[in-house]
Amino acid sequence: MDVPTRWMSATDLVDGYSSGMLSPVTATTDTLQAIETEDAAINAFCLVDADSALRDAADSAGRYAQGRPLGPLDGVPVSIKDLLLTAGWPTLRGSELLDPDDQEWTVDAPAVARLREAGAVLVGKVTTPEFGWKGVTDSLRYGVTRNPWNTERTAGGSSGGGAAAVAAGLSTLTVGTDGGGSIRIPASFCGIVGFKPTYGRVPLYPASPFGTLAHAGPMCRTVADCAAMLDVLSGFDHRDWSAMPTPTHSVADDLATAPADLRDVRIAYSRDLGYGANDPVVQQNTDAAVEVLRGLGAEVDEVNPGWEDPAWAYHILWFSGAQMVLSAFGEEAIGKVDPGLAQALSRHREFSAADYLDATALRMALGVEMGELHRRYDVLVTPTLPGVAFEAGSDVPAHSESQDWTSWTPYSYPFNLTGQPALTIPSGLSAGDDEDAGLPTGLQIVAARHRDDVVLRVAAAYESAVSLPSLRGSR
């Protein structure tokens, strides 16, 4: 049976466009029809612009007819997280504090600009919690975004709308942001690939209130698509003072010529970074994934960094930024936002300059430790999350002892502190016959700063050796 275009990878779509076997107009139409019929149950999109998408698709078809596509994503349906400025569409960041009529919305964020330049078809904007503040996706403005594997469960966050859209075949690719796990958390919960590149690899504008914790990156169904999308997103943008130079070579090309085995790769495996605790199904699937890597020839050592949970330092840096966001809207804003955000800010507000410097010092120390680890190992692998997706509409799992989202995401935010590239790839599904059965789990792969290529190589080798769970395959 032929695969519907909505389920094809970006690389397969582009191959089909180039050969004349497929059309960007057909692929975009199929995507828009799927959104119309299926998104009501998921609530991944907060804006869909069918007319604009079809115009872009027609333009792309014309370029292919002339043999002049703009790049590796020309004609591919893409969605944009509603934290990123997108010319012609309001960016409301999941908040009632913003009015779509307050401005003309004429600016593209760097990632959006690079996608347009590459000919991608922008179909719409996808949901985020208010200002991207937490690890699930619901907001007073847009409601609850649900997991397409089980709509009673959360899609994760804060890039939950994008993860749900890609997993459900409503968007081939999406661009997300990640200030503490916001790409990797929802990608893991929704069973897709999500990549937080090295800090500065993908420029951001305006500057994030969360400072150098914040990254932008690709969310896809395959590793090859992540590499192709990263090539596009990595273009230098002068509006980001910390942006890296445009790379001089393609990670997608590197990936295509990389060895299929991992015999020259050294892997450090940490079950819990020294302070986490995993559900049995997560531990089982992670152990199995590590055995696959070992079977591909990698040298794998189990390590225990012996860290104490760095959440205290992360909270100071993160919630200082959140306080700054709300301060721009005046003193009454706190009564108009997500009650969970208001409560979190009441818990995390008494920070001094000395506290901020202490948090920054810990951040630097973690960076030194990881730099030392990567002198011995090419990558560190961990579970992405300690559990599977929990009830939609809840900020934390049932019976949680803490209301902080960091309490159930212990393996993601440390690598925002260090600025390292980190990718999640599905490690399997939960088994059994209980209510948690059939939900995705994820494996996290982390490399030294600026070694995004190594992360992608290990992920691609793993992907080639296993059959990744697919929502399409479960239907």
C-alpha cells in the first residue's frame, strides 16, 4: 500500500517532488485535510492558513517543474511554535495578555525566515503553554493539547502542539524551542525525534527572556529529516548576538556518508544522572536501546556522574526570566495568567544577585564536568524522561510530591545549563494491559558542544537498527 504523503518523511517528499512522482500541492492539501478532520481531538494547531499554504505549495511546484528547488525542504509542510514571530500571523504565546490586533505582525524570527528562504510550506502555528513556561501544553487561550497516542494523556511541552502535530501526521516537520526540555519532553511523549542543537546553532530573535538556556531546533519523524532541517535552521542571523557562524558543511551530507556501525564510538550510559528514578518500563526500554548501541559496535560504559540535582540553580535562572516576562505587562498581569504559573512564581521569587551568581557558577561547573566526560566519551546516553505521558490537563503526574515541572523532567534541563546538543529518539512503547500501555518512551543522546554531528550519527545508527514506533503503524 502506498504511504499517504502526510506520513512521508521530508526527504522522501523531496525525492518525490524532484522525480515528478509527487507534488507539493498534493502533499499540502493532504496535510490540510488531515488537520481539518483530526485536529479537533488533539488541539495541536492554534492557527491554520490554508490559502497561504496552498499558494506556497503552488510556488514550490513551479520551482520543481523548472528544476530549481530552493533547498532540501522546498515544498515540505512545516508548522511553527507560537513563540516564534511569523510575518502575517499573530504570535500570542498562549497568553490572554497579548492582543492579535495590537500590532501588524510583520517580522519573521530567524528560524521562520530560514524556512521561508528554503521554500518550506508553512501551514500554521502550533500550541504552547503560556510563554512556554512548563513541560505540558495547555493554556487559558488555547485549552489543552492532547497526545495522539492516547488523547487522555498530555502531549508534553512546551513544544507540545508541534510534537502532537508531527506524531499525528498533521505536519511533516515543526520547529520548536527548548529552554529546559521543551523540544525533548514532548517529542519523547509523542514518539518522535526532537533535537536541541548546541546553544547558538539556531539563532533566536527576539532574545528569549530565559537567556542562554533557550534553544530552537527541529522536531521530526526521522533523524535524516532532523539533519536536513538543522542545515536550514543554522543560517547566521545578525539579530542574535550569540548566533554561531553559518556552518561550512552540511550535517545531512555528513550523516549520509557516516559509517552504519558505531565501532569507533565511545558511549557513557547513565541510568539516572545520580539523582533520578525511572519507571520500570522506561528502564527496560532504555537498557534495551543501549544494548542495540552496543550491538552496533559502540564501546559502552555505565557511568554515574554522582550529581546532585541542579534544579535549584535552574529555577533561579528560569523563574527570573519568567518574572521578567510578566513585569512587562504590569502588576495586574499575575492575576490574568495560568494559575500554575502564578503559583510557581510565588514559590520561586526571592532571588538575590548573589543567588544568580551562585546558579551561574554551578552551571559553569557542570559544563567543566561534561567537558571532562567528553574527553573520554563521544556521547552520554540517558532516558529522556523517567515516565510516560500522564493525564492531559495536569502540570505534574498524579501523586507527585512537587508542583514544579522540573520534578518529573530530571534529565533534560541540565543540558540547557551546559548548552550541549541533546536529542531524543523513541526507545519503545510501554507494554502490558494497564492504562499506561502503548505509550512511547525516549532515549536521550548528548554530545559535547558543537558536536551536533555526533549526536545525529549515533541516533541515525540506532534508528537504522530498530523499528521505531509509529502512530501511523498503530492505526
